Amino acid sequence: MASYTGRGVHGQIVRTLGTRIVGGDLPEGAILDVRALGEELDVSLTVMRESLKVLAGKGLIDARQKRGTFVRERKYWNLLDADLIRWQVECGGGQRLMRDLADVRSIVEPAAAHRAALHRTDDDLSAMQSALDAMAEAHAHSPAGAAEADAAFHRALLNATGNELLARMDLLLEPGLRERDRVVHSHSQASDPLPSHQAVFDAVRDQDAARAELAMLDLLAQATHDFDQVTGDRHTAPR
């Protein structure tokens, strides 16, 4: 689902209602008075209906005869949606999200690094090196650029496994990874991400699968430490 944040009045209403739902101001099961909300937010019913369609597509709401429009249970939300991830962080719910992301990454990425070391091509190495170069250039002055380079590196690593399904794991990991990086790379306390990524690259380049796996475990430990440092949270480590 594409991000609607910042797309005019329509995007503002989507964000306003989305954050209210994710933040708990509109709790699960709550019935939405569409007309009253439209008057409160000073928008037409047409804008409200279009905005609610977007939120329905994200799994946040549904509409039923005799019940009306209501907030769905969290288990139906599209938690991989980029907007939902951003809204959770904005509403203070990022700790659970990043803890779960750390769990998934600890399962997927060390094994991916191991496999990448055995199957990488010269093109894969070139893509990873380009991401490292961009990371080095952006780290000091462009948090957004650093986050983009970080995502590009992990995408290239997954591609280097030679497994099409693993390569598409970026659809699962990247939305959360981008939000984590946006928070971390914009904070002065965060460590330089380049050494840990360079260590993974060196091992993959050298076709040392065991070292690549260990280097990725070290990178993930550093990622958890950095997020803890900048948020003050101590509960995001993999369980």
C-alpha cells in the first residue's frame, strides 16, 4: 500500500484518522460517525469517504450493514504498511514494532548473509558496494540519504542469495527498516553504521559464509543497541 502521508487534504485526513486509530483514541470496535468527523475536520463527505476507503485498504476499518463504519481489531491491520509503521512510531508504539522487527531480522538476515556469501555475483557485490559508498557519503549530513543507502544495502544482500523468495523479503523488512533508520540516523548518539555493514560485505566478497553470518549478527546487535540509545528503550532486543 502506497504512503498517503502529505498528499493534500485527503492525505491529511488519512493521517489524522490513522494516527487516532493506531494511537488508541479511536479504539478497536469504535463506531465512526462519518458525518460528525467530517464536520470536526472541516471536510466534505466525499473527502471523508475517500479517506475511509484508504484506511479500509490498510485493514484499519470496515463497514457493515446495521453496524456502520467501525475500527477493526489489530489482528486485521496491515502492519507491514509504511503508513501504519510510521504512525505507530509517531504515537509512541514503536517499541513493540521494532522489537518484532528485530526478531524477524535475527531469523532472516544472518541466514541470508550466509547464503549470499556462497551465491553472490560480481553484480551483487557492485550493488552492495554502491550502497556502502552512498552510506559513507550520507552519514554525516543526510539522515534520509543514510536510511536509503542502508535499505539499499540490505536489499542487495537479499538479492545476492540467489533465491527469489528471499530476495522479496525486502517487502517484509524494508518498511520497518526504513522507519528505524529514519529515527536512528537522525540522532547524534547513533554510531557510524558503515563498519558493521563493511564487515558483512567483506565476508560476502570473500565467500566466507560463516564469517558473513557472524558479521550480520554483530550488525543486528549494533542496530538494536543504537535504537535503544536514541529512544531510551530497553525492550527492543530479540527475545
